[in-house]
Amino acid sequence: MKFNQQLEQLLKTLSQFTDAEGELLKQNVKHSAEKFDPE
């Protein structure tokens, strides 16, 4: 049971990290797009 709890915690942490990475990625892509296509 304890192992499952640790695994769930790890997955939660991982998903949070992935979300943050996704946001950074989106911002980088947006920034690159603006560089290629300035408004």
C-alpha cells in the first residue's frame, strides 16, 4: 500500500512538471512564431 502511495505521489509530481514544461514549450513556440512573423 505504501508503495502505491509513493507511486501516486511521483505521478502527481511528474504530471505537474510536465504541465510546467508544456507551458514553457508553448511560450517558446509562440516567441519563435512572433520572431518569424512579427505583427
